[in-house]
Amino acid sequence: MEAIRQTVKVKNNTISIVLPDDFNAEFVDVIVLPSQDKEYSIPQWQIDEVRERTIEYFKNPSIALDFDDVLKDLENEL
């Protein structure tokens, strides 16, 4: 399933959503929620964590986990 998230301005109780050229669907579900923030900001601690993990990965790529293996491990724990 492909999801697209956009923040759009409401004008005269109307919105317009432009879909990418490669979006191929005859019907879509639309959920309208008031926007919480005009701009989403990522907390600094999370930015720092990702940067640290990226540096460690580049030093030693073998520490990366295979996504399918992680899913199997999680399923086995349930």
C-alpha cells in the first residue's frame, strides 16, 4: 500500500491534492485531520541517534540487521 501525506491549505472550505504521476489508483480513501504543526520538527535527540548509528554502520557494515530476520525473531517472541 502506498500512502501520501501532504499538508495543504484550506481555501473556502476546499482543498486540492495533486498526486504523483506514478500513483495508479482508481479510488482512494481520504482522511482529513486538522494539522497539528505547520512544520514537523524532528527532536534533536533523534537526529543525534540516527547520526551516531550511521557513523557506526559505516565503520562496520556487518552490524546491520536483515529486516526479514528481525521480523522472524519478533514473530518467534510472540
